[in-house]
Amino acid sequence: MFSKNYHILFIGLISLIVNISCSKIEETVSQNQSSKYFALQINIGSEPYTIDPSFNVTSDTLIYLRHIFEGLVTKDKDGKIIPAVAKSWTISSDGLVYTFNLRDNAYWSDGKGVVAQDFVYSFRRLFDTNTKSKYAYQYNMIKNAKDINIGKIEPKYLGVEAIDDYTLEIMLEMPLTYFLEILAYPTFYPLREDIIKAYGEKWTDSPQTLIGNGPFKVVERKFNEYIIMEKNELYWNTKEVIPSRLEFILRNDNEYSLSSVKSGLLHFSRNFPREYISSLEKAGYIKNVPRISSYFYFINTTNKTLSDSNVRKALSLAIDRNYIVEKITKSGERPAAALVPYGVPGFFGDFRENGGDYIDITRNNYENNIKEAKKLMMLAGYPNGNNFPTLTFKTTHGVHIYIFEAVQKMWKENLGIDVVIEELEWSDLLKQRFDKNIDIASGGWNGDFNDPINFLSIFLSSSPNNNSVYSNSRYDDLIKTASLIGDVSHRMTTMHKAEEILISDMAIIPIYFYNEPLLVSPKLKGVEYDPMGQYNFSKAYLLE
């Protein structure tokens, strides 16, 4: 008869053996898959806004980019920073100088070697005023980046230098504990100067000119239909790449995705009809991935009606966020009463948990919120919605429509106002938001690096991504201060103050914090799911 302790030890040993066996089986399967030709069919969405790393602003494009290119560092399946083109690096004692030693067996897909100057060119291009990158303002921590981005000095003075072909030095304005994480982001992938100078903005349009240094190379591209990639045999770590071919189907059609995954024509899709989520989960087709992302509505604060903060606050208070996440999205999303999501570190623990909610959106307080919203509309001169103009809400397909149809009904019933829906293709919605050609529009922000400043800097007056055209000098000062503070406690306190101002002004209407459900074939294994949305298929395989 086993004693209790021996029994526990025996059970633990059996569990360990089972886990090892399962791991060995998966390893054997993946090795077998890597030894034969096979393709994965993947649906991320419709035609991407761009696949130029310097211009990208969307989370879907990140997936394409991370398979075509590779930066100095990357992340493993657990989110840990690991070497990529840089085989090693050192950091100066003051944290201001990073020196990267590049591997000499990294090649571009056309056979040319990757050198330090390719990174220098890419970095300088990002901050060059002629590039007009919508992301450059996020990275003023690199020496002279801010002055270059406003046209004060030339890009050649950026704190990035090729010491020789295989040594790159990056100088910072201030020490940053998360700088390596920033460098893993696709914005900082290397680029070929000769290709871009020869083909200009069209360089990503053709497989012959879309030259990358990543695990896959583009072999076919048909706009609005597909992007086909094949394993890049010149990639320095190609032996670790399992799929022979990735076929990205460019389509935003929920019913198509559902039928195609079920029939085996697709292996992965970000799009599917949410009304079937419960049955799909039971059948093993749903993978729920926690995301460091916020979903919100941009509000054009320069619009005559929406310039009144009482109106913006009323619109926000009249939304039942609990209904949205429980009855429409139904994937574990959390109702949002702030901008920065859960999962972003603060001084002690989680930034969101430390900051709390700025609006009481608990279920039992919704009736009180409606009463307050009606009072605010009356103060704004629109009692019961009288004389309120008809506004337009702009969005794209799928769940965004379902959510706003519910919001539209809430606003009509609670405030007596009418808002019409204009459904656009994804690229058209982005353009209209950037052009500030909106009243209200669906929006959101996916974490690029895991720090609150990544979310809060969106709403600087000078930010190209500030689609609400929000401007508050006090907010700007706090964010600029937080960008330069080394003391973590002071820095986090400053950002909490800024977020409170942002939500008090109701520059956006927060809706929920993401938890992304994905439609995945039960046969597809080995995908690396990233909370930033940069899903990696390089080691994915199919069970027989």
C-alpha cells in the first residue's frame, strides 16, 4: 500500500512521463512535417493597408511582416527576447548605448548579405520627414530622433551607426528597460536602400521587388485576393522553419471563413460569425488568445456637435458595455472604462489595476449612467435628443457592425438621437480616419511594446494616429514628461494623471479590452500566439 507521499510522487511521475511523451510526439510530428512539402491556408483579413514596415499601422499586417522580414532581435513562443539578425549585444553601463554584433550568415531573399547599413537606412527612413511615417513619433528615445522627425536636423544625425558591416551601434536619449522589446517590432526591420530607391512606393507590390530577410519570401501577390509565401532557403535559421508555403487569403467574409475552415480549405482565420462561437468552441475550432489591446470609438472633437464634452460623455455613459461583451463578442473581453488595457506593467503590478476605472460601468450602475447622460444632453441643449443632428458612424465589416447596431439602439432609446452606419473596406476606413473625415469611427490600439506610453502617446496633439483630433496642452506636457523620466514611480504616476485627463475629456469612448477568439482547424498545431497579435506560423504543422 502506497503512503500518501509516495502516492503523490507516483502520480506526479506518471504526469511527467505523459507530458514528456506528448512533447516527443509533437516534436516527432513537427520534424516529419518539416521534411515534406506542405502549405497552410490562412485568412487574416482583407487587403492590408500597406506591407511596408515603415508605414504599417495595423495589427493584421504585422503577421505578414514578421514572416517576410526579421529584425535585430525577436521573441520566442513565451515572449522572451532572443537573438535574430543580431547574434549578441552589449549595453553600456549608463544604458544609453547598445552595440549589436550581427551574424554573417544572414541573407536577403535575393542572396545579398544583410549588413549593419541596412538597419541604418531603415531607421533613418523611419524618422525622415519625407517618409511621413505615422509611427515615428513613438520612438523619440533614439538620439536626435525627435528633432529629425520635426525637420529640425537631417536623418544622418540619428543615433544609429554602422561601425562595420557586422557591428551596429544605437544611442539613446535616456535609458529604457524595454528598448529591446521595441527593436523586435516590425517598424525596425532592416530594408534594402537600393530596392526602395529603384522602385519607390511600389517596391512592395511585386514578388520580384519585395525582398525580405525573414523565414519566408513572397512568390505571388494579387491585390485583394492573396499573398503567397514560400520557405526562404537563404534564411539563416531555415532548418527550424516547418511549413513549405503560407497562402494568405485576402478576404473579410465571415461565412466564407467558417465554411472554409470546416471543410479544410482554410486552417486559420481571424474572421467568423460570432453567433456560432459557443458551438464552435465545443467542436474545438476556437482558440482564445489574450491580447494587450483596447477597442474604442474615435470621436472627432472638432465636429461642431461633438466638440461639446457633455455630448461626448453622454454618448459614452449611454453604452451598456457589459451587454456588448456578454451578448455580442462573447469571448472573454472585459468592459473598458479607460484606455490602457490589462497586462501592461505599472510601478507595482498591473497599470490598469493600479489606475482602476474612470467611469462606473458596473452592471448595477447602468441606469444611473443613463440618467446622468440625459442630464448632460440637456446641458448641451439637446433634451430628449431634440435638434440633435444625425451623425455618421464609420466602421468596417463583421463584429464591428454588430456592436454598433447595439450601440445605435442604446443611443436611440436612451438619448433620442439617430446615428447612421457607413460600412467601409478596412483600407478606406483607415484613410478616412487619418484624413479626420469622421464624426465617430470604430478604432482601437494593439500594443506594439508593453508600456503605457505606447497607448497614451496616440493622443498627443501632434500624433498622426490621433484620429479624434484631440488637443489638451496639459495632457501633452504630461506625456512628454513621462517620455523623459527615468524614475519608474514618478513616470507611472505621470501617465495615470494623463489617462485621467484623456477619459475625463472623453477624447475616445472606451468599449472593451480585447480577448481575441480565432477560428483554427483542430489539425493546426505549433502556431505561436502573441498577446501583441504577431502570430507566428513558422513552426506550425498539420496533424495527419
